[in-house]
Amino acid sequence: MDILMGQQIAEASLNDWRKLAQGLHARYVVDDFSAGARFVAAAGEAGDALGHHPRVSMGEGYVDLELVTIDAVYHDQDGTKHIIEWVTQQDVDLARRITEIAADHKVAADPASVTEIELGLDTTRSATIAPVWAVLLTGRAEAQGHGSPSDEIRDITGRVPNLWFGDAEEYETSHQRFHVEIYVAPEVAAQRIAAAVAAGGTVVDDSNAPSHTVIADQDGNRGVVCVDVSAAT
């Protein structure tokens, strides 16, 4: 199934959901764990009917859901076909059905609170070092390039954050190469950045804002606040 572009996702008007990184994310607020379990069970039945299911994380007072297709089809500019993890029409269809189920269960969505964390590592030798990180993070060599046309490390079970590799120059002195990427809903990005600055952080690069805003702490360690503006309504 072909991937959906950001504009197509935005036009779907999925009010309960936000596009973060590769998938659609939603948080639903529940009265207690049992209510959350009943809601998840109903969402699971809907997934059975469509032959597709969300990734689920539950805790006291909330249910977090992610919808992503693990074998989505992407064609690059040369026409080469890639199988990647991304949003497809089946994710949109199931998101709509889960929204209906949430209404039936009187479960409220809290889309502004969704967050996805990824790791970035700047390197000139991703193909060389990726096998080390694949087995170190996941225990599986197959995690290298899983659901991605690059050397990115993605745990098949979703236990650990994705690790992607960015371009880097060779530095004579020590230089931070790891950074954290924090994907948030578009409506809270400015608030998140302002809070980080108020806590002592510094905006060191907002040239690609609001998609990417680089924040440094007092020791110079950097994180990136990320927003998928292409899929925002």
C-alpha cells in the first residue's frame, strides 16, 4: 500500500491524532485501567475487522496508540520502490474507527500531549557503525534498515527509540554527535521551546522552525524539537 503524503494526512482531518515521525499518534484519557483495557479491546476488534492494529501503551489514566504500516510502499525520484514504515490509507481508516469507538466509550482524546522520541547520531560512516548499534540497541542485526531505505536502526517490536544517522564533518576536537529528537504536536511546540528556554536552555538554531528547532542546555548538549508541519491541519 502506497504511503500518504503530509497533505493527504492533513486532509483526512483526524482530530484525535497527530503525525509524529513515521506514524499517527493519539492519547486517550481514561478513568481507570479497566476502562482503558475495555477501550483497547474494542480498538483491537476494529483492527481485526480491518486486518491492521495499533501499537498500544497503557498506564494509569491513559492509553497511547500509534498507527503505522510496516510495509508501506515509497517510490523515490528515480522510481525505485522502497518498503518502509509510514502512514497509509489503512492507518487513516483505523484512526477514524478508533475515534468513533472512543466516543462510544466516552473516552476523551488529548492530542496535544502526544510525544515521540528518536535518537540522532552524526557520522560520516553510517554503514560501518550501524551494525554495532543495531545489535547493541535491539539484539537483532535485522534492525539496521528495517522499515527505512537508510541505515536507520528501528526495533521491530518498538521497545527502543529509533536511531537515525545524520551527516557529519570530521572534527579535530571532541564534538557532540548524539542528540535527542522530540516529536510533539504542532500546537504545543512553541510552548515546549519556551519552557526549555525558561529552564535555562538556549535556542541555537531555528532556521528550520517550526519543523526543527535546536535547543542546547547549559553544557551545550543539544536536542531538537520536531513538528511534522506537512501533516498539520
